[in-house]
Amino acid sequence: MQLRTTGALVGIVAMLGLSVQVAAETSAEDAKKYRISVMTALKGHMGTASMTVRGLVDDNGQLTGHAAGLVSGVAELHNIFQEGSAVDESEALPAIWEQPEKFAAAIKKSEEATVAFQVAVAGGDGEAIGAAFRNMGKSCGGCHDDFRVEND
């Protein structure tokens, strides 16, 4: 009986040990790399969703996954602009940190637009999907206009 209890306790302790995450200070460079990774993933989901919405590729169910990826990635935007992470050749403008309320409002618009796109995709109405996709693109562009270095 005692062996059984000891084994159970060892198992519980092992599970708890695996579930504890070590809190580490993220360097500005790593924060920037993570931000670039998230934004690259969003760009990929936008590009593939665009091709599907425009009928350039058949939707074999992938649009649902891309819509979910967009929702997930946009939700992460609140976490990827660590103060001081505009290092090297960053496309992030200082306005992100100088106008945090405006930046948060722009993210909120994008979150709402991506969720609306996901809902439209689930509904299956092509016109609603197209309208929601355009609205989502505008919300992304609105943030880029004010908070990202203009690209040629």
C-alpha cells in the first residue's frame, strides 16, 4: 500500500515539475525575432486566404484553418511588442509605445475583423466571406499605416 502511495506521489510530483514553466526575461532581440515570426505567419495566412477567397485555389477546407490561424495570430499582437524591442532595422514605429491606447484600439479592430472573417467562413456564404476578408485587410492596413515603417 505504501509503495503504491509513494508511486502515485512520485507521479504527481513529476507531472507538476513538467508543468512548471521557468520565467525568463525576454531579450529585446528575441522579442523582435518572435514578433517577426508571428507577423510572418499572419502574412502567410493572409496570402493563402486571399488566394482562396479570390478563387485562385479551390477551398478544400483550408480556409477554415487559415481563418483560425489569423484569429490566433492577431490575438497574439498584444504580446509581441515588448518595450525596447525596436532593435536594428525594425519596422515597428515608436508610435506603438508612444500611443499605447491608439495601438491597442487598432489591435482590437483587427481582432474583431478576424473573428468576423472566421464566422463568415464558417457560414459558407461567398459574398459574406469576401466582405469580411476585405474588412479584415483594411483593419490590418490601418494598423500598418500608423505603426509600421512604410515599405516600398
